[in-house]
Amino acid sequence: MSYSILNVPENGKKITITDGVLNVPDNPILPFIEGDGTGRDIWAASIRVLDAAVEKAYGGKRKINWMEVYAGQKAFDKFGSWLPDETVEAFHEFLVGIKGPLTTPIGGGIRSLNVALRKLLDLYACVRPVMYFEGVPSPVKHPEYVDMVIFRENTEDIYAGIEFENGTPENDKFKALFKEAFPEEYAKIRFPDTAGIGLKPVSKEGTERIVRSAINYAIKYGRKSITLVHKGNIMKYTEGAFMKWGYEIAEREFGDKIYTWAQWERTKAKKGQDAANAEQDAALADGKILVKDVIADIVFQQTITRARDFDILATMNLNGDFLSDALAAQIGGIGIAPGGNINYDTGAAIFEATHGTAPKYADKDVVNPGSVILSGEMMFRYMGWDEAADIILLAMGKAIAAKTVTYDFHRMMDGATKVKCSEFGDELIKQMS
Ligand code: NAP
């Protein structure tokens, strides 16, 4: 592929994928989007930390060839497009990359650049680890109990973007068709004349690929359980189906590695509760991963009151969106909440800050770069560069333990030293040695 607005680094090589396994050269080309607003400060600090971790881990044997690609305000100012085609092409071609936060365009056809990128690359898994660093200010008593990873389905659900605004011809047409075809269902709309309408598609394939990804991750990293989060007691054929299909694929594809609550229920029905408990205990003692489920409202309580019961959480789109921010609050907030949007089949992945551009702090060099740096940590682990990832985690833990922190943590910590965004990067690099 030749590019007219992008410069492909001469010395690097592409990451490729064969039979679901990434082939990562020692000098990979990694596309990055700097990000708008605070993204500029954050990226300047992050790139130094990521390069330093690779250097420290591999002593020059491995090196990233960064390739800037454009989206957001910077892309619009330079090229008159919020999301140039070449940016999407570059992620298709080079597979793995990272991005800072992007301004959401006001007006025009794009609702959100993040959503557009996820859609165009079919990045169906939004992966958000939620882990605690000792010393981070937290509103809960035992933040150290929180060690979870959310696998949020990224392409379906009420977020599919199929909405009809009240008062538009499209809304009128949709309601007329609906009324004609399903008069009884139509009668359930409480105020039909003014109702906006949104659709909530949830498919078997969409459910299976996110649950499969979550289980594969649990197996790879020795996790203990996967919880399917759903509101199936009310929305039976979307949320309820997510649970049902989730259990089915778990048993069908991973039968020798997992034990499900669906199995427990069947054994209980046949042989009684004691037998079901004994079966589950034996399976877990044998090292099997427990696949269970929870209703989406109670999960917000239980992840606070019994955080240790949760490990991997597989969720639908909207539930996962809410849950990610709620859980991030327990471990220090969005300043250090990383994320990855991944298609485990094509290998394409974009790791990203989960917060926005925080425009009031733009170019002031004050915000926490932790979210992008930890997204880099996730990216390295995804690439199989675990040594570099470990170095980042260790340095982050040490910097926070030393109470050298940016304003967001400083305002909640006693006796801490407040540093700038760039200085926090310096501190991490110092802690690596
Ligand atoms: P935001 O940018 O996430 O900022 C909200 C608040 O979060 C900030 O005022 C700040 O809190 C805190 N915060 C954000 N980043 C931080 C960091 N790195 N370190 C420490 N604290 C941080 O949300 P917003 O103001 O609602 O959105 C601004 C723009 O970003 C909008 O255009 C929005 O569409 C876009 N956005 C982009 C993404 C993305 O690209 N992934 C995600 C969300 C929003 P305090 O004021 O308390 O210090």
C-alpha cells in the first residue's frame, strides 16, 4: 500500500497474523494517533516511557518504528478530514497501534471517531483491565481486591447506531411499518406519537466471539472465572440470549477447561444440589475455569461489596460501557484506566486512553499520562513483549508508591509530590533503572 499523507518508516517491518497467531518482528512499525487536547502532552510523555521500557527489556535487540497517523482535530486541520482513509488503511495494514483521546466532531456524519474506527476495523472486543496499584487513592476500603478484566462487546447492542429521531420522516416510516407488522407490540409503546426509537441487535456470532475471546484470555493468563453480565430477566431475547449463547459456546468449545453454572443447574435438576456442588468443587479443584453469570444491575453492587468474586467479566456493549467507568473509580479513576479494542481473528488492535481530551488542561503539561502508558503495556503484552510490559507495570507501581504523582492523584493523597505530565514520564523512566 502506498500512502500520500503518511510516512512509512523505512527500517521497520509489519506485524502479520497466521492462523490466529501474531508474527511480531523485532522492529515493528506501529501506527499511533497522538490525540487532541491533552493527548499532545500525554503522547509526548508516553512515547518516551514506551521506548525506554523496550530498550530496558531488550537492550537494543527490539525497537519500535513509530508511524504517525492522523484522526481528530489534527487530521481535520491538516487534511480537512476527521478520519482520513489512509489512517484506517494503515491500521488494516500494520494491525497493531495506539491512540490518544480524540475530539468528537460536532455536526457532520461522524458521531464518534472512536466508534468509527472500531466499526471500520471490526474491533469487536473492548478489553479493559482494572487493577490496583498500591497507594492509589480510592473511595473503597479494599481496592486491592479489584483485579478484573472487562471484555465488552463493541459492535452490537443499542450502540449499533440504529436510531430514529422523533418527528423525522424516518421515525414516522419506521413506526408505520412496525404498527402494520406488529400491532400488539406497537401498542406497548406508551407515547407512540413522540417516541424516538432505537434498535438493539444482539447476535449469536457477536456473542460467541466476545465470550470466546474472554475465555481464551482467561486460559492464557490463568484466570479463575468468567462472569457473563446481562439483564436477561427483562430483555430475554437480547440480554438473555447473550447469557444462553455464552454458556453454550463455553461448553461446546472449551468443555475440558471450564465448568459452567448451566452445568451446575442441570446436575442439580437431575441429582440434587449437593451433587451439583460436589461436581463444581471437583471441577474447580481440577483447575477448571468457572463460567457464571450475573444480572447487570446487581453487578454494580457486587463488584464493590465482593470484588474478589469477579475476575473476567464478559459484557454487552452498553453494560460494559457503564461498568468500565464504575470499576475504574475503585482503582484511581480514568487518569490511569487503559483499554484495547481488538479483533482477535484479524489481529487488528488499537490500544487507547479511555478518557477524553480534557480540553481545559490541554497543553498545560499537567494531566496523568498513565492511561496511555498502561495502554502501551497492554499493547506490548498483546504483541508478546511481556518483558517490556512487566517493566512498565513495575515502574508505575514504584512511582505511585513513592508518591510522585500528577495533580489528579495529588489532590487525594497525603504527603505526595505533584509532578507534571512530562515529569511523571521522567519518573517512570527513572524507576525502570
Ligand atoms: P474527559 O476529557 O474524559 O474529561 C473529564 C474529566 O476527567 C477531566 O476534567 C478530568 O477531571 C478527568 N481526566 C480526563 N483525562 C485525565 C487525565 N489524563 N488525567 C487526569 N484526569 C483526567 O471528558 P469530557 O470533558 O467529557 O470530554 C472532552 C472531549 O473528549 C469531548 O470532545 C469528548 O467527546 C471527547 N472524548 C473522547 C474520548 C476518546 O477519545 N476515547 C473519550 C471520551 C470523551 P478533573 O476536571 O476532575 O481533573
